Amino acid sequence: MKSIPPIVAGIDFSSSSAQVLAHAAKISAASGASLVAAHVVPAGAIKHWEDTMGNELSTSGRVEEMTRRLEEFVAENVSGAPAAIEVCIGDPYKVLAGIIRHHAADLLVLGAHDVSKKRLGSVAARCARTAPADVLLLRDWQGRFFRRVAACVDFSRSSAAVVERAIAVAAAHQATLEIIHVIFPPTRDPWGEVMDQPMDCDTPYETLVRERARRRMDDLLAPLAGSLSAIRTSVVFLESESPAAAITAHADAAQVDLTVTGSREGSWVADFVLGSNTERLLHDSSSSVLIVRG
């Protein structure tokens, strides 16, 4: 029997840490995955602390102290089976990436640390771009439950993985799921000008484009019909020259709590750039964002 990859919850004891742990625990419980609670003490913070307070406590002593604190935090916020505990000192991104690889985890849950709603925290931003797992970034104003989940698909190779991950999260939260695809407006050319339509075609060109999108959506979702039947699901087609802008506007209007999207594929810069649509969702959307590597 194939083992289920664990889930890593990045805990920094900020105000959002309880919801990070709650979301990770909910997904792990629903999927049967184990949960790893990880806390990384930045090496620079230790030096700053010692410069101010002295260095009476050894490095191993500090790790033991933080481990006890994390164990208490997990016990207060997670019921049932205890999580594995990881406490390390170092670069938060590098340590989290190492923990993900060590446990063969496939999902990292972090707080976005974007109180201003204008930019992600530095660790969250780096993990979103390069962590070796899917990354769920929880907005600082996000509650502990998702009521509406939106999966963004463009029929690329990662689209099936995006829908599968969205189904799993929606099922864990008993949330509704919207599967969204954005069509380039069929009446416009790439420069925004109105296109002349062929006069000898029985079916209007825009109708053909929309029907093609529906067929591709049907093909994508057919293998997932069983899983989709267990949750409330709808399919939404939007039309816009800017997919991210359309999705963000729709998600805000529909009060979506979580937007699930894929990362960039097929490029030598894929490990450093998510793709313009995902980048814009991260910065403009008011919902939490789950990035699926595909």
C-alpha cells in the first residue's frame, strides 16, 4: 500500500501560528497523512539575542527549550495523534526545505505574514517560489475554516493535480468547490481589438471557442468524477485578457476563502518564477493561496 506523504506546518509562534497548525491538522486528518510541526530559529536572531541577553544557554539548550515550547503549543492546538516535532536553528527557508525532503512531505502550510495585504513575508515568498512541495499560504486575516475553495485550471500538465489538491482540501473542510477556467475573449485579438468573424461559418466563432473549453473541462474532470461527487462542485468559465485579474475579481466577489493554482512549468526559470498569473494572485487576492507544483 502506497504511503501518504506527510504535511509540514511551519510554526513561528506569531498570531497566525494557531490557524496554520489547525489547517494542517485538518487536512492531515482528512487524508490520513502524518503531521510534522516545524519551528526554525533564525541564526541571526540567536546572535542578536545573545548580544543583548548574554549566552548563558548553550545552542542545544535553546533547541531543547524551543522543543518544549513547540510540544506544548501542538498539544494545545491539535487533538488526537501527536505531530512529529522539528526544531532547528538556521536559515528558515533552507531548513524547511530540508525538513520537507527528509520527511518526503508533499505540502507545506505557512502563514503569509501579509498584514498590510500588499506583500508576503520574506520566508513565505521564498517558500512559495522554491519549496520542494505544494505550499499553502494562509492570509493573516484568514479564519480556521474554508467555506469556498476555487481551483484555477488552464489545461496545462498541472491542472489535474490542482483539482485533486482542491478536492482534498474542500472535502476536509466540507467546503464548496468552484473549478475556474479563464478564456481569452473570443471576440478580441491579442491587442484587444474586435476581430472580424468568418462569414461562411454556420456556428459563430465565439460559440466554438466556448464549446471547446467546455469539452476540455469535461475531459479533465472525467477521471475525478467519483471524488467530485462527494462535494458540492460548480464549473465557472470567465473571459478576460488577464486570467489573474479575472480570477481575483471573481474570488473576491464570490467570497472565496482559498484559491488553488499551479506553478509555472516547462521553463529553466521555473524554480525561481511562479508565473505571472500565480504571482499576481499571491499579491492581489484577498484569499489564501495554495500553490501546486504539478
